[in-house]
Amino acid sequence: MKNVSSKANKGQDLTEREYLILQQITEGYDNKEIAEKIYVSIHTVKAHVSSIIKKLNAKNRTDAACIAIREGICD
């Protein structure tokens, strides 16, 4: 598992899958596109997005993407 808590400084760890999905969010993909790219259901993506938002203490997926870029979690 990729430990990004030190980068995010949020005290939580993102899983590899959450990190992958967060990268896709920062690139502008929606849930359906992400689900198709990584071969999971849209419901699974939604669950991961919710977890990402919670772990990053973000307001929404856009805020999570901004945090990821600002904190250097995603390139």
C-alpha cells in the first residue's frame, strides 16, 4: 500500500486503489470513466471517492483534487 499520509499531512492513509482513483479525479475523469478504466463498478468508485474525501477532510471531489495537487499527493 502506498502511504500518502505524510504528503497529505492529514493523519490518514490512502490505499493504492484510492490513490489511483484520486489521480484519475485530478485528471478530470468522472466516476463512470474511472470505473471503466480500472474495471470496477461505478458503485465501487463512488465508495472509494467517499473514502478519499473523508480521509483528506475535503468538502467534495473537487476539493479533494485541489488538496491532492496542492499537497503534492498527485502530480
